[in-house]
Amino acid sequence: MAFLISCLLILTGLTGVHSILTVKRVTARAGDSISIPCLYEAKYKNHVKYLCKGYYWNSCSYSFKSNQQNSPKFSISDDKEQRVFTVTIKDLTRTDADYYWCNVEINNGADDGIRFQLSVTDNPDLYVDDQRITSYGGDNVTIKCFSRYSGSSQWCRLGGSCVTSSSGWIGRTKVTISVKSSEVFTVNMSGLSIESSGWYLCARGDIQMPVHVNITARPSINPTSTPPNRQHSPALEKFLVPLSLLIFFMIVTVVAWFLLKRQKQAKAESSATKTEEEITYSTVTIRSKPTRQIEADADVTYSSVVIPNKAKG
């Protein structure tokens, strides 16, 4: 019975009938990381998803399950609303180059899955600068796809339609493809909306590179928190500009006057201090007469001379 189930799965893989969709072949640079989206049917919404390594499904080895804690090498995120689980392999080395399976675990039955091939080289055959792009509704986004080989350039939505010519539509989003050279082509998506969010594939030949586009609503300004005169009329702007300049010059003038006043005050205090420092004080000494002069003055004898009157006749 198990052999018949395996044969049935192999046969469905060859005929292209799948309830899970992913890329066919991807190339990545050694040392980088790669994210692979796996689109599944609604019936698998609550099932365990896992990555399996090996060419044959019945002999592949488990690499990682969605009910496990993320490891430094592998991680799985499951977007149940979009019905996509994304497998990420980090720090790629050449030993990571192999066939892998995006699988869904089925209780009491055979697991369901689809295979893809991963090549790891120093020069990938097809790559983009960033696998994840975020923008706002109504905006445009541009994605550059680099390829080592020439061929038909395509932009597809995973599980949806493709644009294979210079322009086309995917849903209500306008897509323009510009081939600048044999090694690069540019994809422009315009008129984006929330519904434009999802996984897309940049493709040349049988090589594909997944790109996730996330479109969010543009933040709105709350009118209650906006000042009533936030949007000024031209006449008001002509008045505000000179007024602002006048206020600026007034502030500069006041600051300059204050600094000049401080400078003059400091200069005056410095001059007063300097004047006090230049005053010269002198000492006057009163010298007494020499001892000899005093003694000479003491030796002087003063006498009184009496002149008698002449006798009367």
C-alpha cells in the first residue's frame, strides 16, 4: 500500500498536479540566506509543515518542522491567512545545494509535498538585491532581477498569473518589464493595493527567485491632533518668514548687548583693581639732633648786663 502511495505521489509530481506550490529551481550565493514560499490549500491550514532534504520523497531526511523552535540554520513561518508557509535556510554553504521538499504532515495518511532544487554558488544564475519589499498602497515598486543568462523574462504571482511581455496585469496591478541588458531586467509594479501583497517570482527559463511584496495602508493624519493653521496660505507664509527673521535678529541683538555689557563691566572692575595695585606707600622718619649739638647748646651761658644811670649833677 505504501509503495502504491509513493508511486501516486511521484506520478502527480510528474504531471504537475499539486495541492502545494513552490519554485522549481533557485540559485543563491554562498554565505547568504534564501527564503522559499510554499503555497498550500485551505485544508492544510492547521497541519504541521516541514522541510525535507533529498531527491525522493520517501527517502528524504527531515530538516525542520514548523512546530519546532527556530534553529540557527532553519526556520519556518506559517501565514495561515495567506495559506503560505515560508522556509528560510541561513548561512548557505555548498553542502546545502540539493533537492528539498515543502511538505505537509498528514495524520493517518501519506504526507503531501512538492520538490524544488537549490543551487549554491559564488555567482548565482538569478538573484535580486532583496527578497522582501515593503511599500504603501497607491505607490509603485521597482525590482531589479539579475541573471547570468539571457532568455525570456517573466514576473509571476505564486499560484497566479504571469506577465511575459513588456507589460501586463496581475489582478488590478499594472506590471511593466524593462530589459536593460542581457544580465538585468527591471520589474515595475504600479497601482498597488493591500490585495497586491504576496509572493512573486522573478523568472528566466526554469530558474526562479521568490520576492515578497508587502503593501500596507498609508498612515493617516488625525485631524483632531492637527493644529487648525497647520496648512498656511501663501499670504500668511509671506508674513511669517519676515516675522521669523525679525525675531531671530532681535534675539541676536539682545544676546550681543548682554555680552557687551558683561564685557564692559568686567573691564571696569579690572581697571579699578589695577589702580589700587599702583598706589605707592612711603615711610617718613623724623631724625633727632645729634648728641654733640645738644651738648653745645647746653654749654652756652646767658648773662644779664645792667647799665647804671648817671648821677645827677
